[in-house]
Amino acid sequence: MDLGLKGKTALVLGASRGLGAASATLLAAEGAHVIAASRSGDAPAEGMEGLKLDLSDAASVAALIERLAEQPVDILVNNCGGPAAGPAKGQSSAAWQAAFEAMAAPIFAITDAALPGMIAKGWGRVVTIGSSGIVQPIPNLALSNGVRGAVAGWSKTLAEEVAPHGVTVNMVLPGRIATDRLAQLDGIKADKTGASLDAVQEASRKTIPTGRYGTPEEFGAMVTFLCSAQAAYVTGSMIRVDGGMIRGM
Ligand SMILES: NC(=O)c1ccc[n+]([C@@H]2O[C@H](COP(=O)([O-])OP(=O)(O)OC[C@H]3O[C@@H](n4cnc5c(N)ncnc54)[C@H](OP(=O)(O)O)[C@@H]3O)[C@@H](O)[C@H]2O)c1
């Protein structure tokens, strides 16, 4: 199937590894010109343009916003690093503020900067990587659950505003996808409970109907489909890629 991505320009944030890297790689494989942004600026594959971006640094975000005014993109995949693990009780106001400034505010500003170019062309795709924690909050990840909830509300609101201009806005929610971030979180759980890493991962896999963690490529395939011509009538949606982990409908 030709996904209609040849000749499109895609900016993928948090693209040096993990879910962002897999999404960038699959978009490039479909013929898109990919700009892969991250703090390291490392492009995950040959033929992509690597771009240095630190979402928690206002000057770095401002430089990208300036670039988007000059060089519009057709596709924006929003992604960021995950915040520190921790409970809801006792989180400081500074911690909430820092998580919002790293995971929400820059995403809103970068999307705002990308939208005029998409609206001018009457075609655009905004896909934001979220978390299953939006639907079913994950214990000990209060900052992630809370700030991503705000991002979900923003994404849904925006979808209606730009739909008449041919721009779709969706979220993809990972359950447990085997990346550095998941390995880190499993490690934290092992340290906290005294169980071995193997035991933590085995228990985790047992909660997933497919019995395994997903691969970054399985996740990136959904992101890529939502960026395609065929997905023109999908907007305002949150699609789970979780092996059936979330039991709610
Ligand atoms: N994997 C899962 O199962 C899962 C589940 C639920 C939610 N999530 C969330 O989905 C997102 C991606 O997950 P992942 O597993 O791919 O994470 P990951 O392996 O830690 O990758 C994160 C990516 O974001 C970049 N990044 C981190 N901080 C950044 C910053 N301040 N500015 C710009 N780029 C930054 C990293 O590159 P640099 O270090 O080079 O900047 C890297 O490319 C995270 O927010 C994670 O919490 C993941």
C-alpha cells in the first residue's frame, strides 16, 4: 500500500532512540524527508536530517519555532522524554511545573508554529506520543499521568479546531514497548521491591494479553499510518498500542 508520504516533510521530536526513532525510521522508509530532533541530534538512520533540540530549554525551542516559520513541515510527531517516577502524594509544585515545561508547553508551542504551514497547504498531520497512563494511570508515575492528561485534552481540543483545514490531530498511547525508558522503569521497580529485573519483567508480561512487550517498530507503524493519506478521516483519536493491556473499553 502506498501511504502517500513520498515528498512529505516530517519533523519527529525525541527521535534519537525508542518510539520516536522507530516512527522516524518508518516514515523515512515510506519516502518522507525526516528531520529527527533530540538533545543529541543523532538521526536514527542514514538519509535523515538530525537536529539538536532540548525541549526543556526555552532558547532551543525558540530556535526550532523560528525555523518552522521559514521551513514548514507537513507532519509533526510530538514526543519527549519521560519524567521522573514518583507518587502523586507530596509532589512539589516545582516538580509539576518542570514536568509541564518539558512535556507539554514546548509541544503546544512547536505545534502552534507548525500549523500555519499545514493550514496553508490544506494538509497536515499532528501525532503526539502519549501513554496508556492517560487512560489508566500507572502507579508511581504521577507526573507522567498528570501532565499527559493535560496533553490529551489539548490534542482533542485542537483536532476540532483544525479539522476543516485538512489537518488531523491524534495521539498514540504506548502500553509497554521495549525501549530504554521501559528498561529504566523496570529497573526502578526492581530496586524498589527487591525483586530481580527478570522477575519484574515476567510479572509485567503476565498482565499483557499478548504475553510480551511490544516492539518500537510495532508502535512506529501506527504512528506512520496516522500520518498517511489513508488516515485522513481519523482525527481527535487516541489509539492504544498496548497488546490489550488496558482492560477498559
Ligand atoms: N516505552 C514505553 O513503553 C512507553 C510507555 C508509556 C509512555 N512512554 C513515553 O513515550 C515517550 C517515548 O518513550 P521511549 O520509550 O521511546 O523513551 P526513550 O527511549 O527514553 O527515548 C526518549 C527520546 O526522547 C529524547 N529526549 C529526551 N529528553 C529530551 C528533551 N529534553 N528534548 C528533546 N528530546 C528529548 C531522547 O533523546 P536524547 O536523549 O538524545 O535527547 C530520545 O530520543 C516517553 O515520554 C515515555 O515516557 C513510553
